[in-house]
Amino acid sequence: MIDQAYALRNLVKDKANYDDDCLVRQTPYTVAITSGKGGVGKTSLAVNLAITIAGMRGGARLIDADFGLSNADVLLSVTPRYTLEDVALGRVAPADAWTQYSNGLKLISSGSGLDSMANIDGVTSVELMKAMLDSASGGDIVIIDTAPGIDDSVINLLSHANEVLIVTTPEPTSITDSYASIKVLTQANPDSQITLVSNCCANPSQAGAVANGLDVICRRFLGRSFQRHEYIPYDSAVGRGIVAQKPFITQYSHTPAASWLRKLAIKLTERERQWQSSRTIEALVEA
């Protein structure tokens, strides 16, 4: 893994040197999606959100960084030619490793059952993400689907994202694990921009109760909390899409879950626009 990390650092360094002459280089806006525990709809949200953003903007990227247990490609019913392992081992250049999906969406998977990916360390995982992000288009929004939990490799990825979506459900175990994720992440990076996504809720009132309760606990014991809260309702169309290996946002586009997901996508694209604008203004002021 040391050799992989060395090769990846060189990739990133070479790209940085190439861009030195640019006054303002647009960089991808990264949205990492995680959860305290598995089974809360994290990957389904990542896949359908990426498709929605791609449809709105004419392109987006999806990185399945659930190292060793990727399944975004399964939900999309595609078979990628390359994985992140191929990039890490130098078998393919980052720019050539993406798999083209519809509506301008491009995907890269970390593969399933790959020992080298399952045991990746935090430093190498970040270098790998940097290499892939440098191969993306400057104005892209990149959705990163991480593994659940608070492992070093997960927290390292979350700490470097522009925004983190933590997915929870109304179940007490999910809420407890979401608190743990927020705690560890804010310790690693106090400036993390966190959006709590209450998934599979019966109605907005239940979602609000989940968010308010977690917010009170975070502020009491951590002195800080998440910045935003979003809601995705329980919708049987989501499960039907998973079984059929077809994204619900395209197959059942008029369902409640699809409607709320589009609202989330609009807010994310607006935050990306504001972020790119602020970077441009800062660069012009410093020039």
C-alpha cells in the first residue's frame, strides 16, 4: 500500500504543477454521503442524488468509496471496466477509469471483495480521492458514497469534503450512531459542513423531531451540531427500484421521495454555485 500511496501523491503533485498558471481553477464540489450504521438508505440516496444532479446540470460524478463493499454499480445495473484498485495500482489513469452512465453521470467503484481496498488506510484513501477529483471536470459536483461507521478511512474522506450528508432514520440505533459520526467528524474537522438527512420518515413532523432531538444532544455534549437538515419520506418506490436495479428517481419520478430528493439536489447545486463564486472573488482580490 506504501507504493500505491507514493504513486497517487505523484499524480496529484503533477496535476497541481500543471495548474499553477491558472488564476482561478474551478474545482469539483464534493459531497460525501455517510451514515453511522448500514441499512439506512445511504447508497440509494447517493445514487439517486447523483443522477438527479447530473440531469439538472448535464453532468456529475459518483465515487463509490465503500472500500471493498461497493454496490452503487449494482443499483445502477452496470459493470464497470475499472475500479479504484486499478487506479491505485497504476493499471489505468484516473481520467480513463470512469464508467459513463446516462445523463452525463460518470461512476467509479472501489469494487467488491477486494482485499487491497477493504484494508486501505486513511492516508491512501484521501490520496486516491484527490487523484480522482483532479480527473473530474472543474465545475462538477462529485458525490462520494462512503462506508458507514467511523473508521479512519471514512473520517479522513469526510474531513476533506466540502459538505457531508449524514443519513439517519427514526430508529434509536440509527440516531445514536449518527451522533457518534457527528462527534468523531467534528473532532477531526470542527469546520465540517454537515447536513443531516432524516430518511424513511412517515412525515415532516417525524423528521423534524429526529433532527431537533439530535441537535439538542449535539449542542449539549459537543458544543456544536449539524448546519442543515433535510427529509426524505418513506416511499415503497425506493425499495421497488432497488429490487429492479433501476433508480427510483427515473422509474418513479412523481413519487414523494423523488420530489423531496429534487429539492435537496437544487439546494446542493445552489451551495456549489455560491462556493465557486466566493472562490473566484477571493482569488481576484488576492491577485
